[in-house]
Amino acid sequence: MKCFSRSAMRYFLTVPLITAFLMTASGCGVKLLYNNADRLTRWWVSDYISMTNAQREFLDGSSAEILYWHRTTQLVIYRERLLTLANAVSQPISETELQEYVDTIEGLGKAINARAVPVALQILLSLSPQQLEDFEAEIAKSNRDYVKEAKRPTADQLDEDARDYSRLLKRFTGRLSREQRGFIDAQHARLQPDAQVLLDYRQVWQQKLLAALRSEPPEVGRLNDLMVNFDRHYTDDFAQMLDANEIVYRELTLGVLNGLTLKQRAHLVKELRNYAELCSELIADAPAMAPTSPATLFVLPAIP
């Protein structure tokens, strides 16, 4: 599956989006996806693990809890930041302001991760020997698209990234000028190719995860660290690439936002406010009561 790099996701319009779907789906599509996030999570996990009834019930209950928490606490923050950003982009913004929005995105992502990791630990540590064998095989299969992408010519990768960026930007701002598309193309040409270093990092991280999981007993603290503090485990090449490309995306985003026409700014403001309204609708749809906490699969040992 082709997707933006971490730097691009953080800087694209600096909008704290609920998921990547917010950049690719219509308003009603986003609502449908959000309301079915628990089912989508189960389907995604099922691609890697054939779960037992107990594991499935635990995952379903935990997903419902996380979705309720997100709907009742996080969407309020999303809505506020979207409205603040809508006001900010009505005029040029500074690099400091841009960084504040990027930090917001980072914080929202970490908050979700903090809720999800204990659930993932429960599932991983409950795997039977056969499930673990199957999980390892599915992880290897999941890398195939990354291997295919890494083999493509670098110029083709960067050209496609530029086209994707322009296409998504157009959703928020309307038609782009030739000069704006040229600026986007030129900035993307400065990027360091990420496909191979992403694949290398992904495989190194996966091997660390599997090694910790196969230890006797499993290294719970190590597993937790890999999923919570994943940036500590970046390969040197991956970290260097991220730092270099983040500079490019910061300059690209500032240039794009500060180069919008009045019509494009009005279009962007309208889209951001529409997403803020969508957040309000999703908040209003929250159940009257929090879901019942699922029974844990087992008590996790203390994490160092």
C-alpha cells in the first residue's frame, strides 16, 4: 500500500486528522470509517493472527473502550485545533506556528498509541506457538509491497509522491496553479528516497519484536519499549532520512500555505471547518455510557 512518509504525514497541511482516511475520503466516508473503527481493527489484526474466541472478545471490547475514549475526549481537541487552524490559515503563518501544529499531531498520535500498546501486548503475549509461527509468516508477507516499492527507480517514487501530495492538497484548497504544482515537484525532488531505508528499518524492528516475543519468558519490557519508544530503534539511515526529509516538508508546507490565493485560503478554511463540524457530529453520536471493560487475557507482569 502506497502511503506518505512519516514526515509528510506530520506536515501535510498540519491538520490533526483522525486517521489517514480523513485525507482520502469524503465527509460521510470518514464518519462511516470512524464508527466502524473497531471492526476495521479486528479485520486488520485478523490479517496477521487467526484469533481465538477469547482473543477476539478481548480485542473487540478493548477497541470499543479506546473508541469511546477517543470520541469523548480526543475529538474535542481535534475540533478545537481544526477551528484554530482554520483561523490561522486565513493569513500567512510562521514556522513557529507551524511547529505548534506539528507538535499537536505528534501528541495526539502518542496518546492513541499509549492506549493501544497495552492491548497489543495482551494479544501478542497470548499467542500460542502455532499462532506465533503464523504471525511471523504473515509479517514476512506484509513486507512484499515494501520490497516492490524499494525496487522502483527513485525518480518514479519521488514523482508519485509529488502527484499524491498535489492531489490531496487539491482536496483542501481547490485547483492548483502551474506554479504551485511546479513548487511541489521541485521540493519533492530534494527528498531523500525512503523506500529502501523504510524497508530496512521495518525488518530490523520486526526481528527485534519477534526475538523479544520468542524469549523464555517473553521480554515484556522490551516489547513495550519497541512499541512505545519506536523512535529509539530507528536505524541510523532511517533516522538521517527522516531528519533530512522533515526539513524539506517543513519548507514545502510553509511555502504552500503562505502561497495560497485568497480563493484557495477560503476553500481551505471551509474544509477545515467542515471537518470540525464532523468532529462535533461524531462526539454527539457517543454512547450514553462507556462500554464495559473486557476481561484481560491475563495479568501482565510489571514492565521495567
